[in-house]
Amino acid sequence: MKADQHDWYRMHYCGTCKSIGSIYGQRSRILLNFDCVFLAELLSLIQEAETNQWDPKLSVNNCFSVPETDALPISLQFAADMNLILAEMKVRDNLQDDVKFVWKMAQRFLKKPFHQVADRLTVWGIDYQLLLKHQAEDTDRETAVPPTYEIHGLLDWYAAPSGAITSYLFSKGADAVQKPNWKEATAEVGAAFGELVYGLDAWKDVEQDEESGSFNPLLLHPDRPLEVSKQLTTDWLWNKAESIQEMIQKADFPAEVKASLNSRLMLNLAATLGESPHVCTPQSGIEKATVPTIARTIGRVQQGVAAWTNPLKPARFAASYIAFMLLVFHQQLFAAADRGAGDSFSLDYGLLAALVAAPLGIYLAAKGISKNRAWIDMKLRRQEKRLKRRLQRAERRAALKEGKIKWWGWVLIGCGALCVIGLISSLVSLSGLSCGSPNTSPGCSSGGCGDCNSGGCNSSGCSC
């Protein structure tokens, strides 16, 4: 984005986050999502808001500088409320699908903000029961038989309740900023946007859902390979994004705003789908704010400490251990070094011995662990090869039983059988002769071939 576009986006991204903190408390800011940031931008465009007159605290880099609630623009207040209600519905849905300790803790941790947002919905004229009805419809469709198993129709059917929720909320946003003539347009954008988000979540989580056994519309077709389903879903996602582009293009926005929204949508979708690199390299703004900067610094320090204190890297671990001990116990070490060889044993000597022995012992133990791990890896590779061979043999046997052998395979089998039969018949004919020529010695019957070596005719009278 250009500088002015980046400031605009930062005003709404940081503004929505700080609005959540101002209305619902700092802990609620962890729920911030990009969908509601987009909603805030859309409402500001509809309202033709003068963002340069907003409270500077909304975009200042200090994340803890939060404006008063009364100073918040309507678009940011509405986006903050929608952020909380969508998060509350998400937690409720996850508790129904998979009751886990983490979701119970999230519901308890955010109990107060969730009660607050339920009260604030009446300010915007939002029917909470209607939202719950759409959510229940989404849950019911997961257990119902879909009207089709064709991937585009399947996604349209399952994404419809999510699209209905976002369509309703987006249209209420037009009322919030007192632009009722925009209700139909915002409802259309909201429906397409909600369906796009649903399909994108299904595309991203399909491998995890397959492993855990959770519901995912991409897994419903029993014979369709997963890669084919993902590719068809990718086409469906691009179609939804293009429809949103067309809606934005029809809107009465400045040309540069349309270009910015459309390019951000397509670039971010492409980056998520792995079809293009993420080219955004901002030099200022959100990335330099207080919390992200601190978090990145802590993350880099943590990675460096983990790399130098990993026992599976013995030399590096021993070096870091000795450096740490020298830093902490340098006075005792210097005192031990100053003592003469004839001095009596003291705690300083014991400490010095321990500091030398400890990294040495850990080094040897880590080397043993490393060797053991290499041995286990070798055993696993061998076991994997054996399992692959067994699987291949099983597949060949199954193919033979099902008759799934090509014509040339049957020809080779037939030729091999004929060769085996010929070889067996040759061996049988040769085994019938125990002497090389008829026995014509005086003591044997003429023309007979007796046992030359064990009784009957002796070996001298035979021509064996």
C-alpha cells in the first residue's frame, strides 16, 4: 500500500483493536480479527468519514494508549461490537462441537465482555436470537444429507448460514452509520465475504479435521481424493473473491480505494492459498507498535536461548552452561583459583569441581541420547521399509484376487507357467535312468540296466 493507504488501514486496524480495549477491557483485544477490520473500513467509506479528525490515540504506536469510549467513531464502535459477538458465537460453536478445557477457560475468561456485548446489541437493533437461529442451522446442516456432493454446490450449501450472519451484520452496519441506502450493497458484500471466510477455513483445516475426525465439507465425498477437493475449493474461493471485487467496483468509492481493497483481497488470498509470495514489507505502523515489537524481541531471544541450551547439541550446550556459571559464580571461582595447592579442601574447590563435572556429565549424557536417537531413527527406517514391502505384497495379492492385472501381465504369467512345466518334465525324464547304457555283461540280463553300485550286477560289468 501507499503511505496514505497504509495510514488509513492502520487507523482502522489499530482503531478497532483499541476500541475493543476501550469498551470491553484490555483482555478482549486478543479477539481482534481481520474480518471486522474490513467491516470498519467499509463503514468509514460509506460514511465518508474524515479519519484525519479522529483521536490520534487510535493510530499511535503505543498500544496501551487507548482513547475514551465517547471519542470512538461509530464505525469503529460497531466493528468492535461485531468482533465480540462473532467471537462469542465461535466459542459457543466450539464448545458444542468439541468440549475442550481451553474453550471452557476462554468462555470463563471472557464472560464479562460477552455479557456486555449482548447488552450493546440492542443499541444497534440487532436480533441476537436471529443470529443464534442461523448458527443452529449451520450445526443442523452438519448432520443432514447435503443436496449434492459436487464441491461447489456443497460449499454453497454449507457456507450459506455463515454468509447469512455476516450479511445481516454488514447491513446493520449501514444503519449504524445512518446510510440506509447502502443496506442492500453491504448485505451482498457481507454474504459473499462470510461464505469466503467459511470456505477458506474449511480449506485450511481439512488435514487437521481429517486426522481428528471433525466435520469438514471437503471430506464428505468418499471417493474423491483430498487434493482434488482442495483444488476445486481453491477455484470456488477465487470465484467468491472475484464476486466481492465486482461488488466493490460497483460501489461509489474513489478509484484508488477500490484498487487498494481489491489488490489486498487478491494478494492476501493468494498468499494464504500458497499461490504467490507475500510481498507486503511495511516499514512503519502496526509492525512497530509497542506490543508486536516486544513480542518479536522476546521471541528472538527465546529462539536464541533455546538454540544454545539444547542438550541434543552437546558442545553448544556445554559452552553456554560454562558461560552462565562463570557469570553467576565468578567470585567463588576466582577465590578457588587463588588458593594454593596445599590449602585444605573448601567449598570453593567443591564448587569448582562441580562446575567442571556437571557440563562434562551432561555432554556425555547428551551424546548418548543423540546416539540412541540415531539408532532409533535407523530402526524406524528399517521398520518403515519392511512395512512398505508388506504393503506392496498385500496390494499385489489384492490385485490378483480382484483380477486387476493388465493383458501383458497375464501373458508373462502364462509364459512363466509353461517354462516351469517344461523344466519339471525334463527333470522327471532324466531321473528315470540310473545307468548311462544298457547292461550287457555276462552276469546280467541282456539289455537290462541294473543297479551298478548296490547288488545285482557289479560295477565292473556295467557301463554306467
